[in-house]
Amino acid sequence: MKPERIVHLGLGAFFRAHQAFYTQRSSDAEQWGIVAYTGRSSEQADLLNSQDCKYTLITRDVSGDSFETIDSVVRAVPASDLDDLVKTLANPNIALVTLTITEAGYQPSGSELSESALGRLLLGLKARFATGAKIALVPCDNLPSNGLVLKSALKRLAQSEDQGFIEYLDSLSYVTTSIDRITPKTTQADIDLVFEKTGFRDRSPVVTEPFRDWVLEGEFPLGRPKWESAGARFVSEIEPFENRKLWLLNGAHTLMALFGTLRGHQSVDQAIEDPEVLEEVNRFWDEAASHLDEQLLEVVAYRKALLERFSNPRIGYQLSQIAQESLNKLSVRIAPVALLELKAGRIPQGAVTAIASWIWFVANTSELKDSRAQEIRSANGDLELIALVSGELAENQDFVAGVINTANQFKSLQTQSVGSAR
């Protein structure tokens, strides 16, 4: 059995298509077993444990599917088993922690430490502090400077702890990452397909696209898998790559999820085939591209590749899945581009459409899947909604006027409510 060397928080489909995949494909994979902890539900741990933590990765290309068994996870544990997490993180053989806890997971409220992913991580790090062992912490969520965000969040949670532990947190390595691989929800048809093609009664396969990318910046004091042998890139300055991905891929996804839903579409491939959606995506991309280095980042080629990825009808990435947690996504994917454009003296029409579409979406969604739903529902008018996305944007009268005028146009449309079924 592979030795336990990595802890992962947030056992879900993306982790299994991305970090677990890269570890599986690393040239030294046999040295790196992953202990993975679920989010709130124990279901994924139960499913994986019923099949020795092995699962099938379905790579879905336009021309067909390929199937690969992944066994880099050596233990799957429910989040509720806090004692296990604390004991595992105290093990000095654990070299790093990866996290996929969604953007909202880095803003823990005043709940008990054991009720949030970062709270549980902090308790585990306190046990590790007693051993003196260092560790690398590797967030893999779509946040700019996610390593610094993680460090800040942990220190905020630990502010009442003793100074020695706070200094220990400062001494750890916080690795910033940019991650990229589209991973739609698995369906019963996918489960049936795996059995048909492989004979493996896999209760929890994962579907993904052929494209993958992982860029990392930071140190690993206790070592790491040779992820570069699987295609990962280690750079000294990640911000340009991070912005390219957050703005062009994730920004377009958020724009399509909101404006595409307004237009009556259900999946990314349907939305991008709509000339009006495509026009808005290209408009936003033009705005973002003016703040990206073409020579370093090959933005033109990246945009072309994205259109090919979006158009793959066999992925079936649902807009309703992308639209979850839209407020935080707009703040980190759309607002930065809008602010840069305003500073350049231009009104960012693509960003206007994205935020106006969200205002429409909020008004037409009966069950809002957003951790900040209470704030959204309590907002008094469109200006306050814009301020939730970005206080700085809400202070720009021309931008606000553009968003409100566009949102009013959208609200006047005879559209079907975006209920929980969608």
C-alpha cells in the first residue's frame, strides 16, 4: 500500500480529476498516498471505501471516452471524523495538504472550529505544531493569490491562540496555484457506461475533459510528488497565469452561467452556440486580454482552445452547477477586469452584462444556491447588489448606470423562473 504522505480536504469530483490524477500520473506515484476527507457529507467516503478507494476517471473527448483506474487515494474519511484528521496531520510523514473547499470555504464564519474545513485544518495544525514538523499547504480553489488567502484565513481563525502557534503558522509554506480542468457532475448513465466498458461496478466514477493545467508557485519543505512529470508547471511568478485562467476560463463560465440561463440555455455547449452569448463572451475576453501579456501567456491561442472546450457537447457542463456561489465568483472573476478597464477610461460592457445578468438571476431564482444568499436577499435595490460584488465598482456612477439600465432591460423580459430544478 502506498504510504500516507498527502492530506486532502474536500473530497469531490474536481479533486479526483485533478490533484489525484496528477499524483497518479507522477513518476514517483508509489511513494505518495493521499488521505482524503469529505466536505460536510460522508457519502463520497462511503462510496470510495466500498471499492478500496479505487475509481474510474472517464476522459470525455468529442470523439469518444477513455477509462483509467485511479488509486492514489489510500483512505477516504468523513469530515466528521475530526480525531482521525488531527492524528493524521500530526504524523510528520505527511508532507503537504491540498484543499478544494470552494471559494466560500475561505471565509469561515464564527461557527465552531470543527464545523468548517479551515477550522478542522487549524485543529490538525495545532497537533502538528506540538511535533515541530513543517508542512506545505496547497489550496486549489479559484481564488487569486489563494496561498495568501489561505494564510490570512488561518491566522484570522487563530487570533486568540498563543503567540507560539501563530508564529508556527507564519513559518509554514503556503503554495499559490492555478488549476484548470472542467469536471461536470457524474450521472447514472456514466456509472452504467463504466460497467459496460470495463466490467468494474464503480459507484463513483468521475467525468472530465482531456484538457488539464496546473501551475504552482511556492516551496515544499518535506518534498512533493513529481507532478511536473504529469504536466504540472512550477513558476516563480504565478499571477499572470492565474489571471489568464480566472478571467478567461472562469470569468467566461460565470458570464455564460448567468447570461446563458437568461437566454434559456442549460449547458455550456448550448450557451456558446448562441451568437448573443458568444458575442458577450468575446467582449469580456477583449476587456480582459488588454490586461494580459500575449507574449508570455499566448492569450489568442488560449481563447481559441477555450472555445473548442466550451463547444464539446459530450461534457454537458450544466450552467446551474456553475451558477452556484455566483456572488463570490463575480467578485474574483469579473470585478477585477471591470476595475482595470475603468482605470483605463473604458466602460467594460462585458462585465456590465455579467453583473446585470446576475441581478436578473437573483430576481428570478426561487432557491438561491449561494453561501451569501441572506446578504443578497437583504440588499435594498440594484446598487446594493453591485456593492456586494465590489464596493469600488458601486462608487463608479457610469458603471452603475450601465449595469442598472441593462438589468432593467433583462428584468422586462418574459422569462421562466430559474427554480431549483434547473
